[in-house]
Amino acid sequence: MLETLAQAVINGLLIGGIYALVSIGVTLIFGVVKIVNFAQGEFVMIGMYISFYLATQFGIDPIASLVVSMPVLFIVGVLIQHFLIRRVLGPNDMPQIFLTFALSLLLLNLALMLFTANYRTVHTSYSDEAFHLA
């Protein structure tokens, strides 16, 4: 009973940490660029698909694949900023909001067409490891 409670608390803290990271990302983007980026989650999804395919096709560890996926997404972000977002910057925030929302829908549906809605997992040597407290 106590073990189940401890596991539930740890799972809740981990999920809360993920929510905190996402909210920090949104806050950072809004604070620096002054744009609410609705496509932020889709960029994370693209990074996850890059890591997935590097792991399944080339056997690269998912954590080590950050060395590839982060620069790729940085370049994608710079290109989107230069060619799309810069064109709608102005005193009115609505074009920025519509653009990032449309970009979110575009990336989401493009990923759905390319990768389908099936779950994908990567099995590593440490994915089945358990962490025991006390």
C-alpha cells in the first residue's frame, strides 16, 4: 500500500515536472519574442520523431539523439521566424496568433498523414529499469 502511494506521488511529480517544462518554454518564448507560439508542442513532436527514427534506424540512444534533433529544430525555428513570423510582426497580435495556430494545425496534420496515429516506443537498455526508494 505504501509502495503504491509512493509510486503515485513520484509519477505525479514527474508529470508535474513535464508540465512545468512546457509552461516555462511557453513563458520564455512569450517573454523574449512577445509571440504566443501555439506550434511549440508540434516542434517537440517533430523532435521526438527525429529521436525515434534515429533510435530505430541507426541504433542511436534517444538521449544522445538530442545532439542531432536540437540543431535541426533550431534551424527549422530560425527559418520559420525569418520567413513567416517576421512578416506578421506588428502592433496587432492577431496575425501572429493566427499564424502560429495555423502552423500548429499544419504540422499536426502533416505528422498524422506521414506517421499515422499509432503509438511508437523505443526500447533501451534502461527503459525497463526500476528505481527503488528505501
